[in-house]
Amino acid sequence: MATIFTRIIQGEIPCYKIAEDDSFIAFLDINPLSKGHTLVVPKVEIDYIFDLEEDLLGDMMKFAKKIALAIDSTMDCKRVGIAVLGLEVPHAHIHLCPINDLYDIEFSKPKLKLASEEFEAIAEKIRMALSGRDFS
């Protein structure tokens, strides 16, 4: 059975997409710790991030860096934190979370509840930052 992320990649489940290429997709987490909390997911369905081929893992980090820099330039944060938990969905992924202190990336804290319009506005801001800058 396909994971929820595979179903998002295949277009079966909608998402607030930030960016996509042949190998990866980035979209807003619908249960965010902070505004701009984004997931970076490889399109190949592999459960454990360290089971990814070395080149794919490296490319995933390069893709995530571009997204993180766009998040950092658009969200009110000191940094973009990165977390790899790997337990909540059996499909490798990276959390990119705008943070101002350590507590901001505490996954046991209550998640934000945002309206669809707010998710879309956040996604659009990040997409605009991606399209307007050279992150290479």
C-alpha cells in the first residue's frame, strides 16, 4: 500500500506544494510546528532515510537547502531547523521548520491550526522566493 507521501506525489491527495523536480517534492506540513514548516520528500518510496542511495541522499540535502533558504527569506525566523524523525510516515523525509528558539522544533508541542487560505499564502511566499533568487 502506498504511503500518504506517495499518494501526494501521484496527485491522489492535494498538498500545498512549494517545489518539485524529477526526484523530490517539497510541500507544507498540514500539522505544522510553525508557519512555513515544510516537508522534503524523495519521489522513490523508501522508508528509512539512510537506506537512500548516497547520491540521492546528497541531492535531497541540496534540494532541501534551496527550500530552506527560501523559507528563511520569507518567514519570521532566526533559522530554519532540520529534523529527520522517520517514524510518523514510512517514507523518508526531512522537516524544515522556521525556528527562533529550541522549543520551536519540539515535535510534542501542539501543532498550529491554519486555514487553507493561510497555507496557500505561505506556500506562495516561499514559491516566489524560490523563483526570484539563485540558490545554486
